[in-house]
Amino acid sequence: MSGAAEPRGVRAGRPTRSQEHRRQLITETVLEHGTVSVARLAELTGVSVMTVHRDLDELAARGVLRRFRGGVSALPSSVFESNLDYRLGVRSAEKAAVAKAALDLVEPGMSVMLDDSTTTLALAQLLTGTVPLTVLTNARRVVDVFAGREGVRLIALGGEYSPTHDSYLGVPCLEAIEAISVDLVVVSTSAMDARMTFHQEQDVVLVKRAMLGRGTRTALLMDHSKLPRTALHRLCPVGDFDHVVVDAGVPDALLAEVREQTELRVAGA
């Protein structure tokens, strides 16, 4: 792949100054372009193909990137979710619109559980003025949004840290969720068709299902790039949500099917 932007101080064909510097350059390049060949990365970093393979093995083990034959990817598939940093840069305008449309679901005094999705993070950033508010989340970046905010009671749902999602998953997180009940649970997921929601990773599915079981009301936030699509694991039927919020890019026929099952809000409509 050609045309990769070179970070300041790095020139193609010359070795980077350190292993971590080189791996950071590889990560930034893949996050920018989605997929990159091993040969291109070797050219960019000025090291051998074998060295790049070792770097990619380490980055894949950290959950930062995903290997495939001849290259590396940050793009989602039906089996693997994409890295959080990559997702933060994709469909940001649509996610912001969906978050704004979902804002009036939350009123001062409520308890709200937020998952680790980037669309929910966009909502979190709009909720800082909705106080008093009790916020529960397994997402580190959502914790950062609310930490120290006056009028916000913040409860972090701990567990095993996932670098891919920058959040906490696993049995400790599930146990923390099971101990509480909230007014509203807000989640997003990676795929949806007219009847069902999906996610690629079972650990994420288990946490989202647990969250949805602890809310008096539930809301699903989705940008149009996620539907109609499927992924490996079923999360729950669309009709199980009290509210679904999407952007204006969703086809009319799909909107009509969703409206038959639940309350639907279309951002910008």
C-alpha cells in the first residue's frame, strides 16, 4: 500500500530509533489506512520483513492489530472487532448525531449504565452537564469523562483489562453488574439486521447481555455502517430494546421494520 503518511522525525527506509517507536509507527499506519501489507511496513520502518513479523506478532498478542496472510488490519470482521482507536476515527459525525438524539433519554437524578462502545462514549461526553447523575461503566475512557465531575456519582465496573476495547471484561465485571440495578442501560454493538443484534466476541456479548438485564429501560445506539450486518454471536433481538437510536443513513425499509418492534429515533429526522 502506498501513500502512508510518515510521522514527523521518521523517514521511509531508515530504521526507527527503538522497538517501541517502530511498533507505534506500525500501529499508527495501520489505524490510518485500515489494512497494510507486511512489505509496506518493512519499507516504512526500514527493517527486515522478519522483524516486522515479530512486531506484528507482539501487537496482535496485545490486541492492538489483527494479522492476516501477507498483512495486518485494524478493520472489523464478522469474527474480530476492530481496535478502539481505529473505531474512534470512523463515522464520528454519525456517532455524534446519534448521541445527541439519545441525550433526552437521560434526565437529572437517573442512574445510567454505559458500555464500552465509541457511540456510547460520544453520549457520555454530552452528559457531563446532566447532573445529578449516577454513571456505571466498564469503559476506561467513559470513566475519564466523568472522573471528578461535580454532581456525578461514578461507579467503575472492574474486570480483566482488554487493550482492544480499552475496557474491563470477564467474570469480575459480570459479578459487579449482577449486583446492581439502574434506570437506563445504553449500549451499542457491531452489527444489526432488522430483527437481531450481534457482536464478534463472546466476552463482550456476555457483558452487554448482563448490562441489559439490569436496566429498567434499555437503549441501543447504532450508526448506519453497522446495519444491516451480522457477526459471529447473537446479542439479543432488536425488539428487546425499549429504544433504538440510529442516524439518517439507514434505509427506509429497515427503519420501518425496526419501528414495528420498538420505539425508534432517527438522528436529524
